[in-house]
Amino acid sequence: MDAYVGSVSSRSTLMKGLLVSRDGGLVRLRLDRPEALNALDVDLAQALLAACRDLADDASVRAVLLSGSGRAFAAGGDLSQMRAAPVAAADSLITPMHQALRLLGSIDAPVLVALHGAVAGAGLSLAAAADLAIAAEGTKFNLAYINIATSCDLGASWSLPRLVGLRRALEIALLGESFDARKALEIGLVNRVVAADALEAEAEALAQRLARGPTLAYGHMRRLMRASFERSFTEQLDAERDAFLASAATADFGEGLAAFFDRRPARFQGH
């Protein structure tokens, strides 16, 4: 696949290395450094942080679609920025990226990532942080950090064991081997694999489906799932009760009940 294009609405903004577009409740964030295979640099990290701050402050956002321009999703961090002053340069990249990921994890809107080409290093870490992932046939994955003698960032040590299990996560991290989209699907790293020329349409359709869903319930569900590893069963039961009661107080719950008894599709408004 040569490029992930995506439909860009009239509300679009090109920041340094990031294209942000809005279509109703769906926000698209497209990494846009195709000449560098979307390698993450400081400008892109700052742009992503700014976009995530906007998302976190906007209750009308109902889904987020993350993708990459050109021939790859993201080939990792931009190592050229780290040659002169490795520690300082790495910190200036990692700090805003981690802040951005904290914000993405805090919102109600689910995050979908569309993957193609190279998904390596920080690109794989970023993809693993999303709620759902769809990949094109031919996509190549490699955590890659160990190949340059560093540990991971962007939450990979948290996300990967939860997605694929500890033993598999350690294999991916310690061996630094490449694997394809079918393997990623087999081990649970991605949810779906589609033909390369269908990625754009499939990702857009799934993102629009999420954007039409019960956003507040999505928020409760994604936080329950992510926090479940740190809670006891009893604590999780209490959290589930609280989340269900909060959901039951929403207009969307009333619509869901009405649609169920009327035997029609629900028309959720995200509140």
C-alpha cells in the first residue's frame, strides 16, 4: 500500500508532522512525515500533544482514528535527532508523547489505529496503546528498541503484555524480530487484517461506527478493561456497578432501551 489517504473533511488542520481533521464526532489524526516514514520527531510529538489536549477538552469527540501518510504508519522515533545529545533529545521526544498518550487514555471516545507498511519501535508502541487496531496485508511489525540497545517507551511494556501475554511480549521485545500482519492478528496485537487497498475504507467504516456509538459507555468500558489488571475481583465488581449506574443515567441508555423494545436500531447521541 503506497499511502493511507482517508477522507478529509472541510475542518482540517496541518500541524508540524500531523494532519488533524474532523467529521462530526470523528477526529482523524494522521502522522504526516511521509518522507521519513512518519518517524516521530519533536515537532510531531508536540503537535500530537496539542491535538490530544484539544480532544480531552472536547466532549463532542466520539471516536479517534489514528493513521499514517505515505508508505508506513510509523518507523519509530527519529534517530537522527538523538545523535548529538541522546539523553536530552530522547527526553524532549518521549515526554510530550507520554503526555499525549495519557490524554488519549483519559477520554471517553475509543481510539482506532489503521496500520500499514512499517510499524516499528515507537510506531508499534503507539499502535499498541490504541483500543482497536486494523492492519493492511503486508504490514511489517518490529518493536526494534533492543536493536539500538535501548528499552521501550510510549507504554509498550504496559500494553504488550496485556495484548499478547507476558511470554510473547518478552519475545517481541528481547529478540527484535520482524513479523507480519497475519502473525500480529494471531497473537492478538491487531483485531483485523484487510487487503491493502481496502484499509482506508475499512478503517473509516469502523471509525464511523464507533463515532455513532454510546460514547460515555465506551469511556466506562475502556477504563474498566484497562484498570482490571490492577484491581481485585471485588474491587472490579464495585467499579462495574458504579460504571453501570452512571451509564444508566445517560440519555443514550434511555435511547438504547427504547430501541430494544421498539425493535429498531438505536440512535445514540454520545451523552
